[in-house]
Amino acid sequence: RADELLDALRDNRILEKLPVTPLTLSLISILFEENNLEIPATITDIYDNFNSLLTGRAIVARSFELIDVSFRERILSLYALELLKRTNHTPMTRDEFIDFFVKYYESKTIKIKKGSLYDLLDYLINNTGILGLKNGKYVHFSHDSFMEYYGALEIFKHQREMEHYLWENFFETNWQNSAIFYAGKSKDLPLFLEKV
């Protein structure tokens, strides 16, 4: 399997196009195993596929399960964008994290029972590997790349009016990486590239 992975990486020349970090290599390896020897073409494709795997989108059997998966993804993307906008991307405490989403979903037309929301937030912190508790108190992304990816996803899918953050803050590493993920979602954003 390892030889097949190395051959696929050489054939696709993907490592020439991607930041070669332990996380990127780990994600490629996991996806290679899960997707029957297919290597994603871009860093955004790698994270899209990994997101599908972690949130359960890849194994949805019924339409109501897709809503649950989309809901999980939206929580991750909202939180990521919120952290990107904060000075030094300071994570929220667990209580702030829960309050943030309770307040956010209070004003939505689809009402969510608080118990269900608490359960989901705890699940995302304790079981996905994307979020975790730092020092037993702060809800943080296990890797900055996840924050950057989900922040870009939130802007691309739900808050296009926030696109200006990506080019206005481009020289800040986390925003720059988010801009790369954002551009990778479309693969055809010439006006965005001009603004960058």
C-alpha cells in the first residue's frame, strides 16, 4: 500500500504543489486508504475530502443525516471564522463556545433544543479530532490548518461579504492560508486574485 501511495504521489506530482507538512501527508495517506487509491488534486480538495470523512458526509444514508452533517460543518466553520477575526486567534473557553452557539441559534428559524446543541458541541470537542480542549478550558482547533480551512469554508459558502478579510489580511499567515483554501473552493477566482 505504501509503494502504491508513493507511486500515486509521484504520478500526480502533487507534492510539488502542496505544503509538505506532517498533517498534509497524514491526510493524504488517510484519504488514499479511504478513497480507493485516489489522490486529491489540491490542498482544498484534500481538506474537503477529509471534512467529509470526519463529519460523516461520506457515509450519509438518509437525508436527515445530511442535515446533521451540515450542522456540524457549520458550527466548525462559524467558530473558525470567529477565531480568525480575533486578535491572535485566541480560542474561547468552553463556556464561551457554548454561549456563542446558543446565542447564534436562538435567532434562527429552526429551533434547536439546548440539550441537543450541548451534546453536539461536546461531541465536536471530544470526538472529531478537529477541536479539543487546551489546558482543559479553551476550545481550540487541533491544528491551525483546520481553523484556516473551516474559516475559508464559512466565507465561501455563507458569508461572501467577508471575502475582503482574506485580501486585507493576506500578509498574516493564517489569513493567507485561508485565502488559499478559499481560492481552492472555486479554482476560478480571477477578480479575487487581482485583489490579493
